[in-house]
Amino acid sequence: MSESPPLPDTPVTPPARPAPVLPPRSDGATKAVPPVVPPAGATAGGTGTTWGGLRPLLLRLHFYAGVVIGPFLLVAAVTGLAYTATPQIESIVYEHELKVTPRGAAQPLSEQVAAAERAVPDGTLLSVTKGAGPTDSTRVTFDKDGLAEGYTLTAFVDPYDREVLGTLETFGQWLPARAWLDDLHRNLHLGEFGRNYSELAASWLWVEVLGGLALWAGTPRNRQRLRRLVVPGGGAKGRRRTMSWHGAVGLWASIGLLGLSATGLTWSGHAGTSIGQVQDALGGSTPAVSTALPAAGSGREGADGGGREGADGTKDVGIDAAVASAHDAGLRGVLVVTPPADAGTAYVVKENTRSWPVRQDSVAVAPATGEVTQTQRFDDFPVLAKLTSWGINAHMGLLFGLVNQIVLALLAIGLIAMILWGYRMWWLRRPTRSEGLALGRAPARGAWRRIPGRVLAPAVVLAAVVGYYLPLFGLPLLVFLVVDVTVGVVRRRRAGAAA
């Protein structure tokens, strides 16, 4: 009976290879070269190091993900690049609606709202946005029949003479131009189905970036080669030169691209739901003030400016008093006021300054008394909620203003360039005509067989878990594996039949 092979986790030291003998020297003697001993950490069976088995698999995944997902990433990068310029586009296109000339004292906010209601008689008041500066118009937003889903109608009022400067269909706080570009970037104007494209791109962008970084970090390097990896090689030509630019730009852009992938997933259709559930389970959901009113009998009474009596006879101090109470509570900057939905709820006044430092404090104000019934400070948000807010604002170019926009534009241009360089490398890798193929060769198959089980098993489990929470990563990966295995089986059968 033959001896049982060692267990997979049992370290095995392969025998040293025989010492090669150099040609005889002039004096007739020979000189032996010392035996070559495999380095520490080598796997059994002479398969090389763990990285030696893992690298071909990463290379194959990086290649196929780049080829297949590349078009989706390219569209996301191009539309994202266009989106970075939206603040400047809005300020030019909608200057008439957004800006006014200061002259005297501003009229009461309640009178401005009344002017907007006369201009939109069939609308239902949703919110009022009071500008931060003396040159900002007041936005009064209505729900109205006949608008596309998610869209509202906003009237822009000159706060000094209550003139309605115009009305525009808006998506949240976005004006038409930004709303159109936002919709293009998110779903290519294809609705919920189109959102799958951007989620697919975000689900694979981090895979491509981390895979590229791993391939970069695993490349043997000395001082000169390290410089070539960080700075594109100027002396290289052809495919080597393209690869140098692809790798160097990818290295510099990696952190920003990982951030865009993570923040993009937070409000995606499928992965965003999973991320939200995890965030809620960890106590990181974004808090909001309660609009429920406390028991009657406390707070200050009175009919401050703009006070009125509700349709059901209840007292309402008015929107001006609600804003005054918010100011007393320390709220500043752009304020968004949401009127009470019914007689049993409060006004909500919220700061909407999303640039750094972020100001998103909010208060609930009792309509009968003007009393602040609850206050929610951004400083008291859970850490995960703060990170989500900062990340989304940075993704949209709001957090650091023009600097944020420039960084996003550079990341988009870098991603576009890397995708094009990747396709060029594939083209330059194409075989000769004698090989009968028109496209570039893919990395060799069967790389997973060279990975030790102690590494492969956790990797499979990790991929399954990530694929469950990010379905547009997991499903394409599963399809790729099925297709790859099927192609391999068909090729082996054809080779066997030909033999």
C-alpha cells in the first residue's frame, strides 16, 4: 500500500533542485551553484506562493470585469462628468428666478407664500425655502396634478415686492437642468429599470479598483520600478506604455473611486435597501424631529406676524413665527419650512446647508403657540448617519464647493481614460492572424486550481455574502462563472474529440 499524502495544511518542504554545473573553467575545474530552496510560505506541490496562485485569478477577474462592465462604468463616468458642472449651469440658466436685487426690508414670509399660492391656485403647498442671503429669492414648492413622479412645481418669489419671478418643475431641490442630468446619471431616463445600470457600475467599480491595487501591490519592484508604478513610464512604448498610464492613474484615483462606489451604492435600488437595513440594525439611521404635538397648555400664546386661524378653528401663529422660533433655537442659513400636514402636527424648520461645515439642524414648532417642541442637532447624529450625509454630499459635489466639483471632474476623466486604456491594452494583446482570432487573448483559465483551499474557501464565502447584499455584483459574477465553466467544458470535449 502506498503512503498516504500529507494533509493540505501540513507544511511540506519540496526537495532542493539539483545544483546546476557551469561550463568548465580555463583551469579545468567546475563550479557548482548552491541549491535553490523554495521561499518560505510556498505551497505544497510546487505551485509557488499563495500570491502566485491568487494573482492569475485576480488578473482574469479584473480583465473580464473590465471588458463586460467597462461600458456601464464609461457611461456613468461621462454622465457624472456632465453633472459636476450643474451648479454653474443653474446659476446661468436660472439667474432670473434665483437672484434678486436687495431694496429695503423683505416682506413677511407669509405674504410671499400668499403671492405664490395665487400664482399656483391648484397646487398643494409642500414647503417654503428661505434663502440665506439678501440676493436669494424665496422658493415655494407645491404638489400638483399632472407632474411626473417625484416632481413638484416651485414658484420663485422676490422677497422685497412679492413678485412671482416664475415657476419651474423641480425634483426635490434640483432645478430642471440639474434634475435632467441627475436622472441621466442615475437611470439614463429609463425609470426604475434604468437604475440597474448605475447600480451595476457602482457594484463593480470597487472590485475593479481593489483588484487593480492588489495586482499593483503584488508586482515585484525595486526603487526604479516603484517610480514607474507611481508615475507613468515615459520611455515605454506600445502596450507597456498604456499599462503604465492605466496603473499609475488608477493608483492615484483609487481612494476617490472607492468613495464614489460606496456612496453611489447607499442610494441605489437594491444594494441601497440592504445597506439601509444594516445601517438601521447598527443604530446609524438618520434621525428626524417628531411632528407630534405635546399636550396643550404649555408654551407661549399669541398671534405673531402671519398668524391665522386654521380651517378647523385651531390657532396658527403662522410661518413667520415658526421661522422666528427656529432662529431663536440657533438655526441659520438656508431654511426649509414644512407646514403642518394636519391639525395634530407641527411645523418643521430644517437647515439645508450641505457644504462644509454641514448645517442640518432641525426643529419642530407648535402652530398654536410657536413653541419649539423638539430639536434635532446634526452634531447629535449617529456616526454612520453623519458619514452617509457627508459621503452623499461629496458624491454630488456639494460638500466642499468648487474644489469638490474639480475633484469629481478629475476622477471622472481619470476613470474614462483608464477604461479606454484598458480596451486599448486588450486590442494590443490581440493574436496574429494565424491564430484565427480577432480579439485580444484573455488571461489563462483554471487559475483557481492553484489557490490553496485555506484561501479559496473563505474567498468563496466572502463573495457569496457580498453578492447577497449587492445583488448586481453577485448575479453577474454567478453568470460569469457559469459561462466560464461551460466554455471550459465545451473546449475540453472538442479537444478530446479532435484527439
